[in-house]
Amino acid sequence: MTTEWASVARGTSAFLRLIRFSHTLFALPYAVTGALLGVSNRGGFGKIPWTTLPLVLVCMVTARTAAMTFNRWVDRRFDALNPRTKGRPSVTGEVAPRTMVVVTVVASAAFVAAAYGLNPLCGALSPIALATVLGYSFMKRVGWACHFVLGAALGLSPIGAYLAVGGAWDIGTAGIVAMGVAVCMWTAGFDVIYACQDVDHDRTLGLHSIPARFGISGALSAARGFHALVPPALAFAGGALGLGTVYFVGVVAVMILLVYEHRLVKADDLRAVDTAFFTVNVAISLLVLSTSVADLWIGGRL
């Protein structure tokens, strides 16, 4: 029995490493923010079914699990040739290809089922969301705009969560879409920074990315341009959704963190990419959530 449990523990650990579970902290705070904004516009927690927020969480976890597992499955040949990724469980055999396929199918089905459990609109939109998060895995084979597809996948998180609560487009639509645009540009920017590590690998294998197409200097300039759009989009979202001072202080803090992120990474020195990619961006995501919640709470909207 001990041996069996040890085997289960190793398999679970390998799978969590496969899907980079810690990276859930990028999109999940935005989904929670979108859901809480929807709750606020609906008149509070007492006005929504108790199953709504758990189903939102199920949708987030299953969609991300499907996307990451599918990505590791379809990219395992390329990952095996990249010194940075050759140790991934999908390459080493710790997680079998058949397991990845099964998990992708099961997680995708669970996502669609949970979306229909929320409301008819979310159910109808779920195949589009699923196609977006799975489709990203093929985009580096197509063109350097792949970063925007990943951005769109994460940008759907606040919009989807908002619609999960409300069940319809309403007066807050412009604001929540603006927040989705902010998340899209934020994601595209940090994905470009991250992709700078794989320029030589991508060029050798004929894969596409902004760094591979325009070089590291050009890529970092593009990332700065994408991130410059994030604070205005967040500010517009806050105004359209009726958020106040605390939220806008958070927007200013996000702007400062984005500047700091770009000071960490230079064309001739990519050693701080992991800090810029993970630490700073998780802080940004949690900052948007915390200041949004605080603003709604202070304003008596939760």
C-alpha cells in the first residue's frame, strides 16, 4: 500500500509540474475579479445561486488543465529538442502521451458541462473559449502573432466569469471587455518576454514568435508597447464598472510594476526573465484582484 501511495504521489507531482499548476495565479485572480464584479452588479451574493462561484472555479481549473495538457502533448517533440524544456514530464515519460490525451478530453468535457451548468449563454460560448485555449498550442507553427492568442485565452477569464454570474450582456459589458483587453495585452507582453529565451530554438525548428521574427531588442520594445496599453484599459474598465479610488490606486501600482518588469530584462541580459515573468506578473494579477475587492467592499457593493 505504501508503495502504491508513493507511486500515486510521484504521478501527481509529475502531472502538476507538467501543467505548471502555480501559473494558475496568472488568470485565476482575474476570473475571481470578474465574478465579484458580476455579483456586485447583480445586487450581492444573496441574488445568485450558491453553485455559481464553485462552477466558475471548476471552469477555470478544467479549461487551464485541458489547455496545458494539450500543449504539452502536441509540443513534446519540440520540447525534447530545447535544452530549457527537455526535462518536462511530457518529454521524460513521467506522464505518458495517452494520459495527456485522456486528461485533455476529460477536462474539456468537464469545462463544457460546468459552463452549461452556469447558464445557457456560458454554455453556448464554451466551445469558442475551448477552441481558443486549445488553439494556442498550434499558433507558433503559424505566425508570430501567437502571443495574442494566448492573451485572448487569458483575457476571456474575467469576461467569462462575469457572464457566469449575470448570464447576459448588460450595462457592465464595456467595462468587463476592457478588463479582458487589458489582460490580453498584459499576457501578450509577458509571453513575448518569456519567449526571448527560445529565440535560437524557435528559429532552428521553424517556429514563430515575435523574438524569433524581430530579435530580442525588437521583441522587448514590442512588449513595452503592449504593456503600455494595460493601465489605460484597466482605467477604462474601472470607470465603466463604477469602481473608485482604491481600484485606481491599484491601476497606478500596476503601471509601476510593469515599468519595474521591463527594467529587469535587457536584450543582452535575460537572467531575470523568471522574476519578470512569474513574480512580478503574479503580483500584478493579485493586485488587481485585491484592489477591486477592497473597492467593492468599501463601496458597500459586496
